[in-house]
Amino acid sequence: MNALPVLDPQSPQARAIFHLAIVAGIIFAVIFAIVSGMVVYALMRCRWREGEGDPKQIAGNKTVELVWTAIPFLIVVTLFVLTWKTMGAADPPPAPEPDIVITGHQWWWEARYSKSGVVTANEIHIPAGTPLSIRLEAADVLHEFWVPELSRKMTTVPGQPNNIWIQSDHPATYLGVCSEFCGTQHAWMHFLVVAEAPAQFQAWEQAQLAPAKMPAGGNAAQGLALFQQTSCINCHAIKGTVATAGVGPDLTHFASRKKLGAGIADNTPENLQRWLADPQQVKRGVKMPDYKFTESQVTQLSAYLETLQ
């Protein structure tokens, strides 16, 4: 991931915005240089000297007035036309049906693929080279969806869907963030956009459609039983089990994801056990409470969740 992703556009939409910024920046730099130069020239050429009288006053000059009116007007018209063209390239009309519906929650992202029915969280896979229409929604408060290399910022508003297009020129992984302050853990409301070759994306999508495998026994089987007996099922869904809630992230393929807690930690067995033991210590303010699981229960739940590939 680039240290300055906004300066490394990797999609036609982001590139259009980047090029507009470059052209506008050059125009502004030229204006600054000319105005600064004129000020310096006036200071040096017309500075007061001992014994000199007041400079001659000029009441008006139509030529100068026309020039300093026409030039700014042409600059404004030029920027208006360039901005209009950029808006068309960076924000074309939405498709009749979105490819993905992305919902912002405090503090995580849900992605639902309209055609396949895949549901995932905080890790959005897309086929490289293909423009996708995204519908953005919010479940609670204002959030803002932003992948600097791929798209412009777009706010998610409760009860008012917004639309955006997203595309990656080539396979890569991009960091996305919420750029609208939305509460305690706004800073850790990250997500990944994983752009893959079309065949690889299709394989991922098919794998995501499969229900969770039933553990044969041991800690994993005990973890499944514990998951279904506790209030975990009131918030989470795992396809193939009795858990069908949609309050928290869908966990059907939880172990296949790279990050835990919307980017706050790598998805490793050690970090998962820390999360299950006390999520508030890992991500203070997160909606998941501390269930006071025993050490053996944490081991069992972790073993089960690690099977959810």
C-alpha cells in the first residue's frame, strides 16, 4: 500500500480526480507566482525614497480593467469545464441495480453482493478491470466510504442510499477507511478492497457461497455448541447453523479474512483469543460486550471460528 495513496490513483475514477487536481494546482501555482512577482516588483520599483514626491495618481485604465476581468473569467470557465468533465468520469450515473450494497455500521462494514448473494464484512473482493456500481447505506449514523486509490469519498446516510463506482486497474489490495467521524472507534473502521483476476474472484465468490463446515469433534465442535447456546446467535449469522442474525458481521467465512475488528488486528489465533476473552480491551467501545468466557470456552470458540474458512 502506498504511503500517499491519494497520489497513486489505480482506477479511471480516481485518475480523473487526480488529473484535475494536477491541472488546478498548476493554474494556482502560476497565479501565485505572477501575483507574488508583481508585488515584489512593485515593492522594489515603487518604494518610497527620501525627497521624492507622491507618485502620479491614475484615475482609471479601461485596458487594464478589461484584462484583469477577462483573465480571471477565463480561468474560472476553464476550471468549471474541467470539473464538469471530471465529475462525469469520476461519478457516472449509477447502474439500475447495484453490484454490491455496502452498509456502514458502528464500527465495521458489511458488503452484500446483489447477484450472488454473498455476504461478507470488512473485506470487499472485486474483479480487477471491471467497474462495479456500489450502493452505500448506513445502519446507524453518518459514515464515509473512501478508498483513496480507487474512488472519491462518499457519505453513507441513514435512510438515504448513495451510489459510487469502484474499479481497480490490476490485482492489488487497497486500504479503505471511514473518513466521517462516527463515534468512539471511528479511527478503527477500516476495510480492505481485494482486487483479483476475474477467475480468482469467481473462485472466491463460489467459496463464500458455501455453508460453514461442521466440525467433526474436539474443541471446534464444543465451540459450535457454545456459540449456538449463547447470545452469539442474536447478533451473528453463520450459514449452515441456527445463527441467522444480522446485527454483527456475518461469520460464515470469518477465518478467510485477513483482519480482525475492522482492521484493528491481524486475524490470527492469538488475536482472536484476545478478542473473545475481552473485546473491550482490544477495541474499546465496540458493540460486542465482554461475556466473561472462561479460558476453556475461549479456546473452544476460537477453535471453531478458525474452521470457518
